Amino acid sequence: MGSFDLLLLAPLGSITALLFAAYLAFSILKKDEGNALMQEIAQSVRVGAGAYLKRQYLAVSLFFLAVFFILLALAMNKYLVIFVPFAFLTGGLFSGLSGFIGMSIATQSSHRTAAAAMKGLNAGLRVAFSSGAVMGLTVVGLGLLDLSIWYYFLNWYYSWHPIPIGTDKITAITSTMLCFGMGASSQALFARVGGGIFTKAADVGADLVGKVEAGIPEDDPRNPAVIADNVGDNVGDVAGMGADLYESYVGSIVATSALGVAAGLGVAGVTVPMVMAAVGVAASVIGTFFVRSKEEASQKVLLAALRKGVFASSILVALISLPLVIFTLGRNYLGVYWSVLAGLIAGVLIGLCTEYYTSSGFKPTRSIADASMTGPATVIIGGIAVGMMSTAVPVIIVCAAILASYYLSGGAANFNSGLYGIAISAVGMLSTLGITLATDAYGPVADNAGGNAEMAHLPPEVRKKTDALDSLGNTTAATGKGFAIGSAALTALALIAAFRDQVGLYGKEMNLSLTNPTVLVGLFLGGMLPFLFCSMTMRAVGRAAGKIVLEVRRQFKEIIGLMEGKAKPDYARCVTIATAAAQREMVVPSLMAIITPVAVGLLIGVDSLAGLLTGATVTGFVLAVMMANSGGAWDNAKKYVEEGNYGGKGSAAHKATVVGDTVGDPFKDTSGPSLNILIKLMSMVSIVFASFIISHSLFK
């Protein structure tokens, strides 16, 4: 059996992932839905989330249609292969579909999780985690399906049709596949930014007026923004996250495949990342069976339950990757296996580091809770300080992974082999995405379950169990974001190298010396861009949240009997406000990521464009880690106080941590996680438009 035959494992892995996701989804739908009120609340959230996604997908489809015709025009003028516009569409379609499926099952799972929590903590964990696993396995299943379809189609096509001049068959295949990542990244950015603005506008508005001003509990049914808040969890933290990690997953695989061909590995260079992804599917499915918990409602017990699944999957990938590399590449390329291990280990270490800085079980987050005794200002100062401090270790880990994977894969002797090693380490890090994403996506389901329990007036012990699941969800969500950001840094580096190779295909020599002023200009522009992007998205959340605050205040004032629980708030109005604001505010930041690299390339040249991509990767990675960890630490500091520490709920310390949490909300759920898409999307755009930029740049 040759290495080409091994590629059949990719579509088989895709089918396995999708079938197991379907099995989990049907098993969830058979669970108890709770009483009529619980079902009514869940239905309101489901309708709101569906309406938002329908409106978002309509707006995004217009963008995709416009870009499709632009790409088609470039293809007709020989700047692109004719398949690129269609690959762009499929990338966006599968990315959006991943988010939609994940959100659909999440909105069916929250009330079932609350009902299961009435029976026990482990029962609630299993429902919420199964919902997250549906998302994780759907993402990897659709990702491998899209990759497999394009690989086999292009392989068949170039077997019967002329190969583009200056390339061979496998180079033509990988260079075309590389371009479809632009569609996935574009959809992911719109989903992350739009969903992030929606969810955090609703969350901040609900907390500021409900908790701080009115002094009512979180998820109190009297709060008009509470349904919008729960809808936001699904459209931002589930649908947005699914689209985000779909593009991370496929982006790392196609970039690695392209660099494998550049390194002279041919079909074998494509086989290793795609088959490793298939192995990751099997490992993730097996890992889900290890997630079990005792009935003790403590973070350590729950965290240990999730860790068992992730660690089991990682060990399986590590064991199976060795014979895969030897069989496909030969013993002379054993260094590629060590690069895979470097990525796996780096992913685990970044997760542990994130856990340390964001979990209430450790000193950094508790120091923020301690600062609440002196007011909101010290809480904010402490949270920013923790976030800044938390960047050091992940940066060192990623640097170590880059150097280790580069030299272990033979970079000292062959530069392209070293780049392939860096790229394959990103694939190693993302190979267990099926279960890693499950531990992340389960958090919003647990959060919604707590809201359902509160609004349905379930016994206090049920809310205690859902709060335990939700608190852990904040830590696993922060861990998932750190994992995504770390892999993004490695993938972005691989994409920059792929951009260099793509430019080389068109006969253009690049001067990337630091003494080249155009490169320095690009570095400065790239370093600035993540800060400008975050400013725009943070301000968008602030404006949208302000409208929610005014609406909640209006309803508290004008609806007679609302605060006494005798009248029902107008939940739909807050959902409408958040939806309209998110759709309007997401456009400019998202378009900036697409327009900027093309503009820099045309006005200053490809050397400056390479500098732009590099500068954005460096500052974007560090800023994303800082924002994600600050937000996670603020959130868990609030929950630590709510557990009864420093005066508990309703105390001055609690109100101070709520203010910190509202500042952290757009940090961790809007701006921070969008940055990893930003840096990869700009690289993808640069690759797709490379030929056009070279032909029309003012700097030849």
C-alpha cells in the first residue's frame, strides 16, 4: 500500500467524525427536556439565535457573492486558477455550516443539561460535554471532507488536463487548495466579530443594569436582556467559535501540505498532515469516553474529568504518528515526528498555563478577587496586569516549539524542511481538535443551563451544579482560546512561508532583510493593525452595550410590576437591538482584514506585505493571549466572590468584580479570539492575490 492510498483515511476520518457527531446529537435529543417553563425558555433562546444567524448569513452571503465575482474576474484574466473562486465559496460554506450545526445542537442541549443536573453533576456534565463534542467532531469532519473533495477532484482533473506552467501536478493541487482557506477565514471573522459583538453587548448590558444597578441575580427573569444574553452565548461562543476553529484546522493542514511540496516531499508531504488529522478524529472519539465525573461539585474534580479525555487523545496521536511518519516519509524523516510531538506538547503546556492564570483555584485570579475589596479600579488594574503577565510563558512555549520543530525536522540542512516541521507542529497541536473544542464548546451550554435553571425557578442545588459546570467552562474556554491562538501563531508563520513560495512561483525575488525600509514599514503597519482592530471591535461592543443598557433601564422604569415579578419584560426588543448592532458594527473591522494586505502590496510592494504579515502575527499573538486571559481571570474572580468569598453576592466586592467582568467580556469573547483569525486571513488574502499584486504593484 503506497502513501497515496493512505490518503483514503482522510475521507474515512471525516465520515467517522460526522457519524459519531450525529450519534451524540440524537442521544442528546432523547434526554429529558424538563418542565414546560424550561422548554419555553429554551425555545425563546433557540428562536432568537436562529433569527440572528439567518440575518448574519444573509449579509455575509452578499459579501461572498461580491468576492466570488472579483476572484472569477481575476481567474478569467489568468491571475488565478479557475477553481479558486469556487474553493473560496466552499471554504465559507463549510465554515458557516460548522457553526450552524454546533449552535443548533447547543440550543437543544441547555435545558436538557439543567434537567440532567437535577439527577446529578455527572449527568449534567455528560449532556453539556456531548453537545460540545458534536461541535468539535462536526468541525473536524467537515474540514476533512472539504479537503478530501478538493484533493481528489484536483488530482483527477490534472490527470486529464494541462498543468499550469511552472508547476507540477502536486504543486498545482496544493496551491489551489491553499486558496480555499480564504473563504473559511472570511466566514470565521464575520462570525467571530458579529457574534462577539452580539453576545458581549447583551452580557454587559444585562450585568451593568441587572447586577450592579438593580441588584438582582444573574439570569433573573425580570431582566429584559437575559434572553439576549443567552442567545449571545450561542451565536458568539458556539457558532462563532466553530467557524473560527474550522478555519484554523483546515488552514494548518493546507499550509503544511503546500510547504511539504516545497520541501520536495511530494504526495507524502500532503499525506502526513491529512492522515494525522484522521488519526486525531479517532483519538478524539475515544477520548470522549474518558470524560466522567464524581458527584463532587468542585472545579478540580471537573477539570480532572475533562483532562482525562484530552490527555488520552493526545497520547493516542503521539503513539500513532510515529509509524505514520516512518511508513510515509521513511526513517530519514523521523525528525518530522519529533516536530509533531513539539506541537502536541506545546498545546498541552499552553493549556496548563492558561488554566493557571484564569482558574479561581490559583493565585493570579484570586489576587483579582482580593483587589475587589478596594473597588472596581483595582480590579481592572489587577486583571490587566494578570493578562500582561500571562503572555510571557505562552510566547516562550511557542518560540521553543518553533525552534524545536524547525531544527528537529532538518531545518539546519534544508530550510524548507524546517518550515515543514514548524507547520506540522501546528497540525499536531490541532490534531485533537475534536475533543479540545468539545471542552470549550460545552461551556456556553452549561452557562445557558444555569440561566434556564434560574429563570425556571429550579431548586438552588441545581443552580449550584450548573454554576460549577459554568465556572469550569470559563477556564476551559480560556484554555481553548489559548490553544487556538498558539496554533494560529504557528499556522500564520507557515502561511507567511507559503506566501513567499507563492510569490516565487510567479518569478518574483523578495528582499526580506531588516535593512530594507519597505520591510520595516510593513512591520510597523502590521504591529499597529491588531491594536486598531481591537479598538474598533471594543468600541463596537461599547456602543451596542450602551443601547442595551438604555433599553433595560427603560423597561425597568416603564413596565409597571416588572421588578415585583408581576409583569413580563420585552425580551425580543433587546434581541433585536443586539442583532442590528452586531450586523452593522461587524462590517468595517472585517473588511479591514481583507483590504489592508492588498492595499499594502499594491502601494508598497510584496516585501512590505511580508513585513505586514510578520508584524501582525507577533503583536496579534501576544495581544490575543493577554486579552483572553485577562477576560477569563476577571470572569472567574467574579464567580469566586459569588461562591461566598469577600462578602459574596450583592456585596461591594461583588459589584467591583462585576465591573471587571464587563470590561473583560469583549476582551475574551470579541476582540481577543478574533485576532487569531485576523492574522491568518491576511496571509490567506495575500496568497490568493499574490499574482495580481505582483503585476500591479507600484514597487516592482
